Amino acid sequence: MKKNRFSIVIVSLVVAALLALTLTGCGSSSPAPAPAPAPAPAPAPAPAEKKHITFTDVGWDSIRFHNAVAGVIAEEVFGYTWEEISGSTPITFEAVIKGEIDIQMETWTDNIARYPEDLAQGNFKELGVNFDDNYQGLYVPRYIIEGDPSRNISPLAPDLKHVRDLINYPHLFPDIDSPGMGVIFGGIPGWEITEIFRLKVIHYGLDEVYNYVPPGSDAAMNATIISAYDRGIPIVFYYWEPTWIIGMYDFVLLEDEPFEDVAYLEGKTECPAMLITIIVNNGFYDSNPEFCTFLSKYRTSSALTSEALAYMQETDTNDYSEVARWFLQQNDNLISEWLTQDQAAKLRSAL
């Protein structure tokens, strides 16, 4: 029995010694220092400012004019070079999203079905509205309603205000190819708006006393309008803004019923003015904040644009930059609205 108790004691002492060594190794009177925190990642460097910029050219005069205005400011104030890249509306819009084109100065938002979705998804940046007073409808020369003493023209239709009033005046707009009928010139064949105005003529019962005649082309339409105006004879026609025709000549847009979505497509209401925005690709927005600030303040109007296009036509120039410089000189107030004081001084000095 004594031998067994001694063995137990020895074993117990060994176990205790081993336990003490284990506890001493796992812990000490001073805790081990905590590991140093990992250094914070360095902030990404700001993207380099882009010095050569690209604008969308979808083929019409007004966007080329606005490209030139922004381009002149890009050159003279920001020291950039610039160019235009041509293409259709859907192709150039996609190019902006992909970063292949930097800026679109005139984005006709209703003509791009995916515009709201891409904007909501952040696929591009909308910087502001260039203009939103781009009206369209049936126009007549002002001298038909008010006369023109300088050309010895008396008022022929002083009560002509609304599209429906045309029912009383087919004799003023005779169709030389159809005796006893008047003529209303429509839009270009193939345009959706041309069919809408055909429905409008029917809606107001004008088809009983007018023929609705779409000209064969834009050039044919302009030639017909100018010929009538220069001779001081009555004409009623579909047209739109901004254009040099509206800027150069004095026409009156006939009133119509207030716009409604469905009724408009049936020819029963006025045409809506479209929101014309300025957009840039995301990369350009990040790399050129000062220029984007300028673009966010850039705002004109359909009337101002038509006036500039009319000047271009009157002076027979194809140099949009020359027209842009004239425009900025004529509208100095816009320089103060768009640019900082130092930037404005720099531009005025260059002009």
C-alpha cells in the first residue's frame, strides 16, 4: 500500500510540473504587443485632365454651332484642342457611353428610347439643359395676320390664331394643282411627325378644303417657303425650331390644344417641346471637372440658336467657329453666366 501511494504522489508531482510549464509558456506577466494595423491604401490619383476633346456631330446645323461655341471656349479659356466625330443619333450616343466621344451638346432625349434607363444606371453624366423651347407645328408668315406696311401688304387673316381657324381661309392658300382646294405643306415623307400632322388635318376637318402635301425633301420645303415669303404671298406649312428659316424670317406658330401624350399622336394637340440636354462620358466628367462645371452652366434657347443659324445663312459662311465667335460677342451676358470672372476675362480678351 505504501508503494502505491508513493507512485501516485510522484505521478501527481510530474503532472503538476508539466502543467506549470505549460501555463508559463502560454501566458506571461506582460501581454504580447498587438500587431500593427495595415497601412491605409493610398488614394487613387486623380485622372489626368484630357486636353484633346471630342464632340458628337449628328449632322444638323444647330449641334455643329453649339459644338463650335463650346469648342472656342475650350481653346481660348482651357487650352484644349477639339474635333467632331460624325454618326447617327444611336451610334454617337453609344459612343459617349463607351467613352469614345466626350461630349454631346445637343441630346434630343425623346429620340433615344434608352436615355432614361442609361441615365438612371449612371452610364453617362447629364450636365444640364441646352434648350427646351424647340417648338414645331404649323406656321404662317406674320404678314398674313398683321400685314407688312414696308412691303405694302395688308392683313389678310387678322383672326387666324389657331389651327382650327384655317378652315375659314382655304382661298388664301390655293393649291395650284387642285382648283378650289387649299394646300397645307407637311413634313418630310418618312418622318413620324408628317403622319401626325396628316391626322391633325383630318381631326380639324381641314381635309375637306385643303390638300395635305409633304414636300419631297428638306431643300424642296425650304425653297417653297422662301419663294412664298419673298413674294409676300400666303403659305401655311409644318416646320420646327431651331432652324435658320425661323431665325431669318418672321413666321407665326399657330396655336393648338394643350399637349397630351396619346392625343398628340392622334393629331389632336400641340407638339411637345423636347428636352435638349448636354451629356458627357463618365471618364471625361472625372478628368475635366472645370470644363464640366462650365458645361453645366451652358444654356441657350431655340430662338438664340435660330438667330445664329440665320446669321450663318445671311453671311454665307460655313465656318461654325466664326459664327460662334460672333455669337459670343453679341451675347456677352452669356459669358458672365457660364464662366468664372477670370475665365470670362480671358475669353473676352481672345474675342
